[in-house]
Amino acid sequence: MPDDFFKVQRPLTPEQWSFLSETTLDKWLGARPASVAYCARCVQSNQRPRIEFDNEGVCSACRYWERKGAIDWASRDAQLTEILNRHRSKYGSYDVVVPGSGGKDSAYVAHQLKTRWGMHPLNVTWAPFTYSEIGMRNLQAFVHSGFDNLLATPNGQLHRKLTLLSTALVGDPFLPFIWGQISYAFHIAKLMDIPLVFFGENGEAEYGGSTETENLSGMPTSAWSDNYWKGVTPTKMVQIGQDMGLISGEEALSISRFYFPPDLNGGPRSLENYWYGYFTEWRPQDNYFYCAEHTGFAANPEGRSEATYSKYASLDDRTDGFHYYFGLLKFGVGRATSDAAHEVREGLIDRDEAIALVKRYELEFPDRNYDFFLDYTGLDRDKFEVLANKFRADHLWVQRNGEWALRHPIWETQAT
Ligand SMILES: [Zn+2]
């Protein structure tokens, strides 16, 4: 398919552009600490939303990792056994919904539930904006390794508009994906009367975030809006799009219901959701090796992903580099930091190696799909620059010789 298929022919009016270029909605931007600090153990920054640092300068993700060493895994295993025994179907009908795009983590969960626990998972996928070649290949490999899958792909024109709004207002192109990724799974569970949903890991606890959910076995629906959606629900965004004349009334009426969380209160059976990573130790690299062996998962044939050194995480979407890039602009935390921080915790690399990797890759621009991203959102390079710079906070960024630089990068502030 030629790339110009994805081109948006929709010039913004001056009023629309001035609103987009001047308005900022991410509720976590105001919560950034004024001075930058890095975890004394890993390489994570105190700017990461909701992360907590204790008085020894250690981040909540590292403390969580430490506490995980004391978890009674046998007791967690018994809890999992009880849950699955209660739900396992006798005659082979679906008994658990596993949301996933074909990546290593969801494939691992589905494969474990099926082969280790004798469950009958239905895998559900909320489509990436546009599948990368390797992402689609991995989804196909997963399905062909023995799984049923439902793939929901929302209206491509409306999805572009929501992506433009999310990029410009929230600084996260992924928001429309994240809405559907959570909501769609619960819709299918409800529609098909499968009252059990298994996600992968509790990202807040594993990678640094709020400690409130640390001891929960599943995702509290009350946390969706603030923690996962940055305070911007799909309802709110569609309304903004309508108010600025970007989304028509007819489009708003016909928008897929799968963006919006379903009402989980009604119905004869209550719906349970869990993180598989609550019951068993969660190691992303092990999931990669596991899926390479069992579900045909392949790493990125183009080598490492841009702005990091890894080649097996977050590969499905051609726009994923921009999700990480805007995180770097807003919080000074990019893709290399995200990968290196958990690898330090897992003991795969030491902190000095991590700092060297962050220094080498963190600031790399996701050039490979830049033109594609501009076509998809209808932005041009000038407008993209305006939006990018809007999200650079003064306490994080400085211009030196016409180039943007981090004021306090870890490689300059930490002795190695
Ligand atoms: Zn840490």
C-alpha cells in the first residue's frame, strides 16, 4: 500500500491551529518536580508521572522490585489457581479475555493461561494506528500458534483526528489507542459474557508510578481516567473536537463505542480483571524468549528501535516512536530510560551501562516514520516543531547553539 494512502487532506483553519498550538491538557504536567533527580539505583527520573522517591533517593519501581523478593509466590499461585478453577469452562468455550496486539507480553499471558492452566482464552486486539510489518507478522504468528483473535480497527479518518487532538493537546499520540486498548477488552467480555479479563502487568508498580495500586491484583476502573488517560477521557476529547469544528456531529454520533468504557455494573455476572504479573514474576526479557519459542514472536528485523537499544518491545505500531518522543519532551524521560531502568532492576545491565545507553540513544529523533506520522496527523514539519516545543518545560530543556538539549541529563549529573 503506498504511503500517500494515509495522507490527510484536511487543512486546519487558523482558529483551529491557534487552539491546538496554545492549549495543553495533560494533567500530570503540572505535577513535575521543579528540580530533576534520578533514582540512586536505576536510571529513572523523578519527572516520570506519579513516581515517588524515598529519602534514600530510590524510586518506587525499585522499591517495588525489592518488595517483590519478599512476596509469597506460592500463596499468589494458590490465588490464581482458585480464580481460574472458578472460571474454567468445561466444554471448551471461551473463559478468559486477553487483550493484546500480538506483542510478547500479551502473547505470553495467553499462552500461559492456555497451556499451563488449561484455560480457553479469547485474544482481543485494539488495532495500532497502522501496523508495522513486524507487528502484523507477530500477530499472525501468534494466531497461527493456536489462538482465536478478534481485531477491532476503528474508523481511520476519525482516529486520525483524535490522534491529532491527542498529540497537540496532551502530547501523546497514543491516547486513542490507550482508550480502546482498555475499553474494548471489557466490551467484549461483557458482550460475550466472559466475566474474566487478564492483562499483562501493573505498569504503575513495575515501571514507576503510583504506589496506590501496588497491592491490587487488577486494574481499578477508577484509575482509568487519571492514570491511563492523563485526565482526558474519550468523551471529553470528542467534545473538544466538536467544539473546534474538527469532528462533525455525525462523526461524533457514529464513533465506535469501543473507545468508551462500558458500564460494568449491570448484568447478571460481575466482571473480574487481573494482572497476570500479580501472580507470577514479570520479566519482559523472559517473555520475549518465551514467545520466540512458543508463539513465533520475532524481534525487529530493522535492528534496535529508534531512541533506544532494545529490539523486542513496543514494535507493533509505526507511530510508537512518537509516543516515546513526546514523553521525552514533557518529562525528559525517553525510550532508552524506560528500557534501561527495568533492565537494571532485573540485573541484566548495571547502572553505569544503563547511563551509557541512555546517553547514546535517548535523544535520537524517530526519523524512520516521521513523514508517515505527519501524513497521518495532517501536520507539517513547522507545525510539528511548534507542538513539540510547546511541551518542552523550561526546567528540563535549554537551547544551546540553536539545538535543544536537556538541562540535567543523567550522564552529566551522575558520576559513573
Ligand atoms: Zn529506581
